[in-house]
Amino acid sequence: MALDFGFGFVAGVTGTIAGYPFDTVKVRLQTQTLNHRLYSGSLDCFIKIAKQESILGFYKGMSSPMFGVAIINGIVFSIQNLSRGLFNNPDSYLTLTITGAMAGSAQALICSPIELVKTRLQMQGIGQQRKLFALSTHLYKGPFDCLKKSYERRGLRHGVLRGLSMTFARDIPSFAAYFPAWQFFVTNFSPTGHEADMPMYMSLIGGGFTGVAAWTVSYPFDVIKSRYQAAREHVYKDVWDCAVKSFRTEGWQVFTRGFVPCTLRAIPTNAFTYPVYAFLKRTFDKPLDDTDETNATNSTKMTNTTTISPPSITSIQSV
């Protein structure tokens, strides 16, 4: 389990770096309202951030998810891998759906405050040059300052854990779709039906496919979560009030706002996250059974008995 956590940590860092600029654009589009529209679309948002805030504008608040998402990935892969051992058929789509939902639920408590910090840091100083941004008042100095001020103003439940229920609502179906989607891709696009036999470029494509699938089923919840976390404390009574007001003022389209950059983000982020995790696991996490079988094979050769066939490699094995 410790190795799964470490592999997930490295994979999370890799994926975060690859997709973070798209996440900034996604959050900016999600949180703007019809009465205060700063961007006409994804491309316009990209261009304005680059011109007004420089390339660094895309990476505001990245230190929070850089290590936070890395820890989250470690938790997700560890719990999902461990919980599969509770089922008789660990590779079935039903098992992968249930264990994915369990993993998504378990990491939400950590994910929610991390994304609160990320969202608020991404939203502050919009349109300001880096030099002016540094001189602005009433801004958060960094992730810890944001958490501290959120706690001082509203406490733990309504401050630090603001948006927790919507994080659960997003992450449970998201991870419930994530692992079965990967298994589906491996089954249909690997020459042998096994992950280890897929070429690297197919693993990257498969990672992007799983990310898009996971976001598709959970995206409306993410919109409400971002809006609720980014808004001032007294704009909405709760997440349900946020959803109702958003729908009444902007229609159903509000629940799809920012989906294009989210999809673009999901492709590089997940193209690296799961393949990197799987590669590290195959390379460094050799099950003890492999050693036993190797010794048994050598012993068999010495006694001129039948050779033992090599064990098959599954996508995720219990440690």
C-alpha cells in the first residue's frame, strides 16, 4: 500500500503540471456570471490571461494542488487497489465502479479544502500584471494564508470545508467512472487485453480517455462547487441555493460552462497520471509471487520437469 501511495503521488505531480493552465481557464469561465462577463470563451480567456497576467497567470495557486493532488492520487490508488481485494472478481466493471466510488469518497475530505484554496488563488488579481498583483491589498499571500483567513472568518465547517458536499457529489461518480473506463480501454485496445502490452502512446491516449469519461459524468457538480467556493460568504446560503440561483439566472448552459478547457485539461493531466502510476507499479512493485515462481522455474529446469508459464500482469495488483 505504501508503494501505491508513492506511485500515485508521483503520478499526481506529473498530471498537475501538465494540465494546470487549462484548469485555471476552466475555473475562470465557471465562476463568471452573465452580469460580469470577462471572457467570451475558452480561447479569449487564454489570450487575456497570457496578455494581462503573463504565463505565470496560468499557474496561480498551483502550489496547493501540486502536493495536495499528489497526496489525493496516492490515497485514491491505494484505497482502490486495497479494496479490490475484498471482491471475488477484482477486475470486473462492477468491482472497479464500486472501488472507484469508495476511493473518491475517501479523498473528498482532503480534496475539498485544497480546491477551495486553489479556486480562490486562481480568482484573485484577475487582469492584473504580476507587479501590480503583488501590490494588491486584501489578497491571500499563499495557500496557508488562504486557509487561515477562511477559518478565521467562517470556521471549519463553513470556511475551510466550504463546498464539501459538492466535492462528494462530484468525486464519487467521477472515480466510479474513471477505473472502469481505463479497464474498457485496455481490454479493447491492448493487443493482448493487458495493460503491460500496450505501447506508451496508447497508454497516454487511454489516460486522456479515462479523464474525459470521468469529467463528463461529474462536471455539473464541479461547476457548482467552483462557484460556491469562489463566491463571497453571503452570496449563497448553501450549495443548493447556488445551484438554483445559477440555473434561474443563466439557464442549464451554466452547468456546462468551461467544459471545453476542462476536457483539454483532462487529456494531458490523465494522459500522464494513470500511465505514470501503472509504469511505476510495473517497474518497481514486483509481487513476491514473481520471485517464488522464478525460483520454482529454476528448480524445475534442474529436475527436467515441465516449465512453469509466466504469470499474467494485471493493471493493478494487490500488494
